[in-house]
Amino acid sequence: MKKLKTIVVEDERLPRLSLLAKLEDYRHAIEVVDSCDNYDDARKSILKNRPDLLFLDIQLCGRDSIQLLEEIKQIITLPYVIFTTAYTDRDYLMSAIKLSAIDYLLKPIDKELLELAIAKVVDRAMTEKQPLKPANLVFKTVNGKLIISSNSIAYAKADGNYAKIVTFEDENLVLESLLSLERRLSQYNFFRVDRSTVVNLSMVYRLDQRLQICTLKTENGNIIKLKLTKHGIEQLMEKV
């Protein structure tokens, strides 16, 4: 399994540096790609880097991290979250965990409890990242329904408030947002590369980083060339 791309969000300098130092022992399982000390920087970094794992302080300079997650989940699928906190209000912590969190750690962070929390995330990731077998999916359309096998979909793209599903034969507008499609398709080995595109990873044949072109190919040789953003092609280069 690939290392879990990780972001640490902690507004206090010493606790942030302490956690980053502790995470050095888990470089075999996680890769820390950024650390942030405030709400706005954290939001930007999460949307840019799309981490697999987020260590998140519940309070960021007086702002509520639960609200941050509520904002993020309207745009992308939330990563695994481990809250770090000085609070001992169990009801508050439980409401935070229900949103997305795998676990929470009380400060100062105990190394053994940190190890257990990371192990829990790794186990969950290994279980959930196994793609399901192809299946017929049903989508609402303007005139009725679209019934299509997941392995026939090359990619999906945003179209206003809705999305288009693109195959090698045609494309169809469906009455779902791209975020909703991403959530449904991710279990079939699809990946959202940028704000407007979800790609079938099993069809990725060639990536041209200079031209920002992703070539998708079926088993019988049909090809689609997909132009991506610079960020999109970089995300895909990391993923495959």
C-alpha cells in the first residue's frame, strides 16, 4: 500500500513540532506533505493536497475545526481524521468523531496512543481501498435513468450543478453533483484529480506531464485523450 499522504494542522508551535517529530517514526506508513497553523491555510492545503490523513486540532485560533470539515466535505471527500485536543468534553469529542474522525488524541500526545491511532487508520485504508468488482450503477437523468457498468465509465466531469458521465461511445448528463459521483465511484477505483474531473484509474494508459494529457485506454484498444489542469496531472502522477 502507498504511504498515506498526511497533513498536520495545529495552531500552537511546540505541539505542532512535537507531533511532527513523533510522526517521523511512521515514515514507512505515512508521508507528511504539509503542516498548518491556522484555519485558512489548512483549508487551502487540504483542497490542494487532498490528503489521505489529517491530524486536526479541534480549535484553531478560536475557530472550530468541525466547521472546517463541514466546508471541505462540500467540495471533496473527507480524508481520515485524527483530532488532537486539550478538551476532555466527551460529548463534544463524540460529535466531532461522528463527522469523519477515526480517533482523537488528548494533548500532550502519548506515543503509544498515537501508534494505535495510526494503525487504526492504516487498517481502515487497506480495507476500504480495495476496489469493488465492476457493477451496474443507476443514475437519474433528465428523461429517466442511465444504467451503466462502472467499468464502462472512462471519466466524469462537472457540468454546472450536475455532472456528465463519459464512456468511449458517448456522454450523458446525470442529475448528481460531481462530489456525489465521486463518493459513489471511488469504491470502483475512480479518483478525483481536480475540482471538475473524476477518472477511472484502471483505464489510465499514459500520462504526459508536459502537455497535461491523460490517455485512457480500454482492453480492446479504444482511446480517449483527456486534457487536465497542471494540478490534476500532478495528482494523477502521484496516484498511479
